[in-house]
Amino acid sequence: MFVAKDCAKMNTNPLGIRWKGFFFFLITFVLLFSFGFSRQGMSIAQPLLHQGNYLLETWRFRDGKTVEGPRSIVYHTSSQERQALLVSKEAEQVLRTFEKRYHFRPEQPVPIFLFSDRRSLSDHFSWNKSQNATGIYFSGSIYLLSPEAWNETFPSAAHAPGKWARLFHERGPLYHEIAHLYLDQTTRGNYPVWYTEAFAQWVEYQELGYEWVIPANRLAGQPLYTFDDLTKRFNQLPNQALAYRQSFLFLRSMAEKHSESSLDNLHTRLSEGAPFSNAWRQVFGESPKESYKQWQHQVK
């Protein structure tokens, strides 16, 4: 069952919501400062950070509307009602998949914020014009660009809702972004960037058979990034497509060699607070750098 609501009627005290969000961010900073911005401090502060972000975002979307399901709540403008309902149905399906496959169900409905055009999404995050993301996971929330904005040939949600839903399921970013959510909430952020991007692609591959392959990320004919590149400079690497592709293929080789349950075991150890390298060694019997070197040797 899905329930549509008007945010303006729900937020009777928007000023109070802003101050609550600021309070959560302040407490988070105090906790991080107290623990010296360590991994332990990040794990403790994460729920507060997520709650603070959620309160601030709901204030920013206070004039919009929502579609509420058992596992998700989609925030949207009045012109996106049909798209929001279809996004909500897909989100519920994806979250049921994670509940069945990974025994993961968030304690609160997942907030999903829907943007009608690329400019509004970029302005929301103060991005430059070169950013072309269709979905973002950040601090417990998911942000989606309406498919009509990233694919001009996308069917109308009003006139062809079935086709719209099918294409959004096949091409949309929800599996990818909810994989980030799952990993973040399960381990409280206890992982490097390359791993969460690799895992999100692994989920897409498992559930949809999808792989992101473009000329720029083909391994043949170009130097590959080292493990230190991926670990220490992932977001700064000039060929992001290649960094994503290498991370995915490396993790895929490990999952196929040791079975997918090895990833479940890794996540369990990460959720217990083990440093990533230690958790990896406990599961695979060697350091992640050693595993990576073996994989790199095989693909050359």
C-alpha cells in the first residue's frame, strides 16, 4: 500500500526541524572531535549524521509531496506524482530483494528525493556542470534524477507507466544506490570507497546482469590503476570509469572464486568493527593488496 501526502501540511514547524538538524550535526561533530575523527568515532556518530541530514533534507523539500511505502518514502514535486509512484514501487521491490538476499531491512523507511532535472540536482549539491550522476547515496538518503532528464527517449510515466517501470527497473540506479545504503548501514561506513563502488556494481550484475562497459574503461591497451591508487586516491583518479571497472572486476573475481558468502562474512566482520584489511585477511587468508596483485597479474 502506498500513501501520498503533502509535505507542506506535514511540516507544521519547519524552523524547529532546521534547528533539530543543526543540533544533530553539532553533536556529530563533537563525537568525531572527541574520538579524533577515527573509524570508531565515525561509526558512533553515523546514525546522528544520517538523522541530521534527513531532517535538513525534509525541510528543504517542505513544499513538496511524498509517496510512502512500508520500506521507503519518496519526496517529489507536484509535477512528478506519476514518476514518484513508480519510483516508490521499484524501491519497495529492490528493498524486498535486499531483505531476502542480505537479511537487511532498515529500521526506518528509506528517504528518496526525486529531482526533475539535472540542474536542480547539481544545485542541491553545489556541483559543477560536468557531473552527470543519475543517482546518489549520501548520509542515509538516496537522491534520484528523473529518468526523463537522463534519457530523452524515456517513455511517459502518464501514458506508458508499464514501459516506464520496466525500463527504470532495468536501467535505473536504485539497485546501485541501495547497495551503498545497505553497506553503509550494515558496517557503519567501515570500508574504502573502491569497495562500496565495487559492491554496488556487483549487486547490479547479480540482479540485473548489468555491467558498465564503455571504451574508456576497457582494461586492454591502457595502464591499470594500482591498489594504492584505488585505496588512497579513488575519487581523484582521472579515469573514473576505469577505476570503477577495475574495482568491480577485482571484487567479482573474489566472489566467484570464494563464493558470494565470503562477502557476507566480510561484511559481518566489518560490522563488528574490524579494520578493512584485517577483515579481508580473516575471510580470504591474505591482504587485499595481495589479492589485488594476483588479480592484476591474471588480467594482464
